[in-house]
Amino acid sequence: MAKVQESVTRALLGSTEDPGLSGQTKATFMKYARQDPETGEFYLGEDEFINAVAPTSENYHKIKRPQYAILFRVADRRKAGRVTVQDWNNFENLLGKPDADYEIAFRFFDVKGEGVVKWDDFNRLYHENKAAGGLPFDWSSEWAALYTGGRKKRHDMTYPQFCQMLRGLQGERVRQAFQYFDKDGDGYIEPEEFQRIIIETSSHKLSDHLLENLHTLCNISAGSKISYANVRAFLNIIREMDLLDSIIRSGTSKSKDGKITRTEFLNEAIRTTRFSNYTPMEADILFHFAGLDEPSGRLGLIDFAKVIDPSWQNAYELGTDATGVAMDTAQKAFATSKSLLHDVLESVHHFALGSVAGAFGAFMVYPIDLVKTRMQNQRSQRVGQLLYKNSIDCARKVIQNEGVKGLYSGVLPQLVGVAPEKAIKLTVNDLVRGKFMDPKTHSIWWGHEVLAGGSAGACQVIFTNPLEIVKIRLQVQGELAKNSDVPKRSAMWIVRNLGLIGLYKGATACLLRDVPFSAIYFPTYAHLKKDYFGESPQKKLGVLQLLTAGAIAGMPAAYLTTPCDVIKTRLQVEARKGEETYTGLRHAAKLIWQQEGFKAFFKGGPARILRSSPQFGFTLAAYEVLQNTLPMPGTHKDHGTPTGYAEPGVGLTEAKAPLAYLRSRNALKIILDLDGNFGNYGKPRVPEGRAWAGLPGVGKSGGA
């Protein structure tokens, strides 16, 4: 019951604070723990621990899932092969530290827990986890000796010394690898050699777009080779991703079109930094990789995200076989047809959700709609003909004369008809908005928003008008039956009596009402969510916020279109004895003006606001909740992030994952600076007790 209440609260309010650490820790532990049949103790084995700590949103093609077992070895303080609830609590507490990522790496190598990393332990673990056939590294080099001591005078590393060593390790690995490939010592290597260096030292930190185009670095200058200066400039770029993010954000926000050139980038870097000016080569490299798909040289956030955002994917999810060869023609044809079928099924899925949401919204406000209809149909030109003084009096008399059931007269055809009506409206609005929306910035001109809403309103009339005329006649027949001998008619009788042409009586007035209503409503709703409630990829609105936005947007839309609704109602209701029959839109408007005055055009206006505002609020809120709770099988929950675009919450946007996950992942990235396959069990590893032979020109990488 407590979980249900928590889920309802989260859905209504949009987001809540994380639960207390102790409660969260115990709940997470028990969710994944298994029980020892002999002692009854609950514990986490390696697999259970990985399930508990590995983020569910990961696709694990950067950091492999088995590599999270490195964290298990840190949490298992007693080296018992299991993590108890106390161990788990200590690990969670460790993740709460501001420098948890570095401390996790330190504890992994501090085998005895004495607060220092001993060279023998470090050397053994390094070779146990390093993949065979990788780039060599000389731990007897001058650089390594500065941190660990020379071959004959190795010393222990304290926590600060160890962290600083890891901080500079990647640059030294690249330097040694460059020297290894630079056989003739001319300061140049081949593009393929550069690509191998970066993939083996930094693939866990870089985007697929960047990794797949590394060899093109040779094109930023004359010649076909890559110099060491190019390599250092590239390393400076990837090491300053966060600073680049800040500069690019600042520069693009000041630009009218949200894009900047190389010159504007350098100028903005000078304005926003004091001692981190970028060299011309570094700027060239950044704009080279970001502009591979946009050769104009004027780039926006979506272009830079391909370089800055490590989660950006290109061909990884497009389908390659185990050997890395692209799919053949037959496979591509199958994939295309599968994609088309998926699009059709997705449209059907959204239409079904829109239908359910529309029916729900209509049912919630149907009594108000009935009161509105009867108020609009009441003619006031003859004394003694007023049945209702106001909307409240109308509702009271309906209950008094017809019972509570009378408030739902005609609700069944309304629910049947409103489903496709609302579904078409929601679908058309989304479709037209998508056609005019900028695919990169997702921005849209307000005029196109109005056009999208108006188009949605126009398309729904094919369902709206027959639905309205049947509903209205069912809604008013209760008062006719009470005051005369007119028998009650069923919805099917009304349909047969009217015929196909009769079902579209008053369609012009219905069109004049629905087009401006939707043209006002949808843009207002979208801007309220974005500009007032702050909806963004990082902030998901709750049901109450969606309801509020929908209700507020419906107020002006409902009231301003009331005159057309009054005319439509008069045209669609059968005239009573002694009342003049309207022949058309102009005739109805003229008679209402002459006989009842201008105020008559706004009859039922307040009831229409009370009905339309919450109805569309309920409908849209239900639609969005259904999309989240009943996603189409095989699709990602985040519908706004197609393959190949920046993952929300990473890179250019604030990360959404819990801080514990982020620190765990960052700790693994630090350890992977030692070797990209570190801890990737199943890979060939150097047997324990044997040293790495090294490669010519570099020396032994693991000599003690």
C-alpha cells in the first residue's frame, strides 16, 4: 500500500525528493539480495550486486556490464565473495562522498585497507585486469618513477599521490603509445595508429561519432599523417569537455539562430575564461569533428553534442554483425519494412491512447456539458419561457426532475464518439507541429503552432458534428419529456431520423467553433508547460501540473468561442412549439441578436469554461500519463530522443541519474584510464605471477 501511495504522489506532483539514505539503502539491498539457506543471512553475490548498482538506462557498449564487478571488489571489504547489508550500507555511504569516484579507485588497489597503495599490489592487479595485446606501458619510465619510485626504490602511494597519478596517466599513455608508433622519430604517425591509441585509452569517455571519425584528424592540416601537436591538441579538447560545454552554451545563447562560428567560439572563450584560452589548432579540431555533418562552419548545440556528449551514438544501434560488417541489402530491406510496420503500429498505439484519454476527459465533465447545452438552448424572448435562472439552478432542477442519472443523459454516444474525435485532434496537432519543428533545436514559430492547432480542430469536425447533434438532442429531451407528451428517443432513433445529411446540420458553426478553439488551446498549453511550469528533458511535469496547464489554456479558448457554440446548439436542437426554426448560420445569428441581444451569444459561457477547461486538462493529462505508463513495446520510454541524438541527462544537459550511479560510473571511468578493458572478465589476461614482456622501443611495462 505504501508503494502505491508513493507512486500516486510521484505521478501527481511530478517529482519528489529522494528517500532517506537508510531507508533507500535497505530497500535496494532487499530488492536484489538472496538468502543463505544455512544461516538465513541476506547478501549480494557478484551478479546481484551488479544488478543493484549498474544503471538500468545504460546500454553497456561504453563501459561493459561485467566491469561493474570492480565495484563489488571494493564493497566486499572482507573478501568473502558476498556483500552483506552492512557492507552495502558502507558502500552507499562511500558513494555519498564528494570525491567518491577517486576513493573507489583508491580502495580497489588498497588491497589491505591500510590507507596506502603498495607497488606490488598495484602491479599485480594491473596485470591481472589488463587485456592481452593492448598498447604497452612502461611503469619504469621517468614519468611513472616520479609517482611510484624507480625500479629499485618503489614506494607506497598515499591517497592524494595516487589520485594525482591517475589524473595524468591518460596523457602519459598516449605519449608512450605515440613514441611506439613513431618508428623513425619524425613526430608523425598514421591516422589508423592515432585511432587505435585513442580507442584503447579513451573510448569509454568519447562518443561513437568521435570514435568513428578519429582518422579524419589528418585532414585539419596539409599532409596525410598526424603530428604529436595534433594529438596533444585533441587530448586538450577531450579533457576540457565541461568547460567547452559552458563556453558553447554561453555563445549559442547569445546568437540569434543558436549557432556560432569558430571565431565566435574563440571570442566567447576569452570572455568566459581567464587562463584557459584555446589554441587555433584546438578550435580547428573541435569544429572539424562537430561540423562533419554541417560543413557550413556555423554550428549549434546539436552539432557540438556529437563531440561533447559521450552517450551520442551513430552506427552502433543501426545494425552490424559480429565481425563489424554492415548488414547486406536483404537485411536492410527487412529493417526498412520492419521500421514502416513499427511506425504504423506506433500510430495505432497513440490513436488508442488518445481515444481512452478523450473518453475519460469527456466523462469527467459531462454533467457540466449537459447544463451548458440546456442553458444555451433556452430562449429568453418570451415571458414565462425561462426554465432555468442560471447554471446552478439548471443543475439543481435536472437532479430534482430527472435524478442524478439525468446529468448523464446521452453520455454513451458521447463516449463512443469523443474517442476518435480527441484522438484525431491530438494526432493531427502532433503531426503538423512535427512538420514545422526544427529537427535540431525542436523550436517552432508561434504561427505554425496556431496553424497546427487550427488544423487539428478542422479535422475533428467530421466526428464532432454528428456526435454533437445526437448528444445535444439527448441532453434536452429530458426537459421536453417533463413539460410535454414528447416521448424519449434513443440515440439510434435520432441517427436514423436525421440521416447522413442531417447529422452534419450546423457543421459550419461547428467548424467556426473548433478551429479557433484548437488554434488558441494547443499553443497556449504548450507554452504554459514550457515557459511557466519549466518542462524540459530534465524536468518531467506531474499530473497536477498538466491538469493545471490544460485547464488554464482552455479558459480563453472556451469563452472566446462561445458565440459559435451557441449558434451551433440552436441549429442542432429541434425547435419547440411556438419557436421559430433557424434556417442557417446567418439566420440564427441575426435572430439571436434581434430577439435576445448580444449577451445571448455568451449563454452558458461560464459553464463552457467549467466544462472545456478541465475536460481538455483531463484529456491531455491522461494522454501523457498513458504514454508513460503504457509505452509501446519495443520503444524507449523517452520518446523525444531518437537514435543518434544526445541522450537527455548526459553531456550538454544535466544528468538525471541518481548521484550514486553517476559516481559509480565515474569511478569506473577513472580506473579504465589504466586500460580500456580493465576488469572486463572473459577477456584474455596475463596470468598472475607473470610479467608483461613489453614491446620494442618502450621497454617492459610491468617491471618491478
